[in-house]
Amino acid sequence: MSKAFLLLNCKLGYEKSIVEHLRKIEDVKDVGQVYGEHDLVVQVESETLEQLKQTINRKIPQIDYLIFNEVLICGGEDEWRRFYGHMKR
């Protein structure tokens, strides 16, 4: 099982709509509205790292008025390398 947390921002006034869209995505396990630097914290879990990558890179970005800020992948160095490939930190 692969897991990640996303820290997202939304265009003002679209938070409720974005939360509804996120909850319809199969791998999205939880969505929380927060106050501070970010608007939403999203928990994503998938059977494989590749499926997690597909959800984060292809399904979620299709939602209008959503701004990605940070992706936090749970796991060690090996998980990070498998997700990002040969990118340097």
C-alpha cells in the first residue's frame, strides 16, 4: 500500500466544490479543510506506487481552481526514488 498527503490551495469560494470532486476520486481516502498556509489536506492511498502516481499526477490536477503546493509521500528513500525517478532532491 502506498500513501501520500497533499497540501493544496483553492481559488477563494471554490473550496466546497473542490472537496466534493476530490471525494469522488477512488484513491482519495480523506479530505480535510484547514486554516493557515494551505486550504486542504488530502490523504491518497493506492495499492501500488504507480497507481498513486497516476492519481496525484493525472486525476487530481484535472479539478478546476485547485493549486498544488506540496506532495508528501509516506515511506523512505526508496519510495521517493520510485515516485520521482532520477530527479535530484
